[in-house]
Amino acid sequence: MRAAATGSTHCPGDGTGGHALDFTFVSTSTDRAEQPAGGVQPPAKARRPRVFSGTQPTGALHLGNYLGAIRNYVAMQETHDCVYCVVDLHAITVRQQKAELKRSTIETANMFLAAGVDPERSIVIVQSHVPQHTELAWVLNTVAYMGELGRMIQFKEKSGGEGESIGVGIFDYPVLMAADILLYQTDAVPVGEDQKQHVELTRDLAERFNNAFGKTFVVPEPVIPSAGARIMGLDDPAKKMSKSAGSAYNYIALTDTPDEIRRKIKRAVTDSGSEVRLGADKPALTNLLTIYGLLAGEPAEAIAERYAGKGYAQLKQDLAEVAVQALAPFQARMRELTADKTYTLEVLKEGAARAEAIAERTMTKVRERIGLVPRPA
């Protein structure tokens, strides 16, 4: 996914420009790619755990993306080697308009730069700029099974019962996702609950390849944010906030104007009654209080107590102002990046070179493992 802000850029919702790490590893495996064989291993140069994460350049990135993922990507730079990727090849599993795809690819990179991802510390790339992604995807297709791809929940949802008329890319894109991850010997993959199944498939493919051809890939761990992992829609608290929602009132886009933010929060659905509190019987209020707490850096419970007896209207009004203020630094940086036509392109050029160096090391090992003849020098 992304590239970095410079100078005094801060993360949305953070007056200091940083966030505490807010995620949990799902399991504690410490798999590593193969070390030299035979007796005592030479001391290896220590490296920090590596993170890979990708975002499609389709639709508007929204507040749920930020609270559930992006702010953790920024924080992870302190403890991990990070590869953030705009996954344009995933986007074309659905027909795209050429000019719009180009525009949204750069805009997505700009959004991560504006959020605070630093290209000096993280690798920021566009997926199609590193051809080893698709090469490894083909190799992994040879160890993937039709049955396991057909069981992917997102495939079932996206196919919508269309059967044989669904595109092969939609069926096969979890294998490309696995290639994205394994190519960089990734240790940790930040995902929402809806993507955890794809990381489990990635682990299965890595282990299957390792067992068949020799230890080649690090087996990655899914990382689920502890809070904010599933921000729900403003118009329907039973559905996740989504850039593909049918209504723009489902989400707050990171580029929404202050008046748009205020209008969307004012129109957000609420629960029956007038008591401001958290609870399973108050899904809409719980969602609003969760958003408020994450933006303000306070426990949602404390915010609920503060609004006891004040009603929904006051809560919405104050939440709107918190959201406007939280997004203001991000939006200012976005305007700067959009006006500068060269900075992001340079970030992506440098990121591709750094990424390809890692990717080619992995592919050299993969080709040797499966018996492909090296390209003559």
C-alpha cells in the first residue's frame, strides 16, 4: 500500500504524529525460510519481522480503513520492516476504466503517504511494478487446489451464484494474494477478519510448497487489530463500513469535506430509545461510540458515560467535529501530494527497486527448487 509523509505530517486523530501499536498476532509460530544445511548454522544478520499489506485502488478509502488498519501500518514502522503495496492487479479482476485506474492508483499511494507511512523506512510499491508477483502466483497455482479456492467465502459472495460466468481472476486472486505475501518472506500480515481465511490459504500454500520442494518460504501470521478492526456502516450497523457500499452515507471517505462529514454523521442511523450507551442491543450507538473513542484516544465506555442523559443529537454533533479535526492534517497533506506530480512517482520508483531486490532473491530460490533452468547471464 503506501508511501510516506514528510516533515511535520501527523496521522489523523493523533496530535503527536504517532499511535501506539494496536494489534494482536493470531498465533505464535516462528517459521523461517531455509538456512544453510549441515551442522552449526553461521550467525545470520538479524532483521526485524517483515510486514506486507496491500490495498486495492478502487473506491474511496474511508474512516474504517484508517481506524482498522492504516494507523497500525504507520505504527508498525517502529518495530517491523514494512512493504506496503497498491494492488492494481487485484483491482482488474473487475473491469476498470483505464484513466480512472491510473488516477486511483496514485491517489491510494498518496493516501498512505498522507497518513504517515515513511518511504525512507518502509517500501512503498505498485504491485504491477514488480513482475515477480505474477511469476510466483503462477508457480503457486501448481500447488493450489480448485476445492480450497472454491471454498473461499469472498469468492462465494462475489460470484453471487453466477457459476461458470464468473471471471477466473476472481476465483484465483487468493493465489496472487499469497504470492504477494510470500514473495517478501513476510512474517506478519495485517488483515481484517474477512481476509483471515486468505492468509490461512497463504500459510497452507507455503507449507505445501516447503514440504514438496524444501523449505523456501516463511509461513506468515495473520495480524488482527485489537480495536477498530470492524467499523460498521453509518447507515447499517449490521454491515461493515465499505467503499463498495451502495450508499455514500455508509462511510466517511478520508477525503470528504468537513460539511460532508458532518452531514453523514448527522444522518447516521441510531437505535431505539435515547440512552447513549454501549451494548449488543445498541449496535448503532456502539459503532458511533467506538469511532469516537478511537479518534479521540479515549475508551468508548468513558465517552458513553460523558453523554449520559444528553441524547443522540449532541453525541453526533460532537463526533462530527472530532472527525473533522482528526482528518484535517491528513487532508492538508493530500492536497500537497496531489499538487506535486513528481514526489509520489519517485517514491514508487525507489520502492519498486528495493522490492524487486527482495523479490528476485525469493524467485531465484523458487526457480532452483522446482528445477527451472536459470536465465543465461
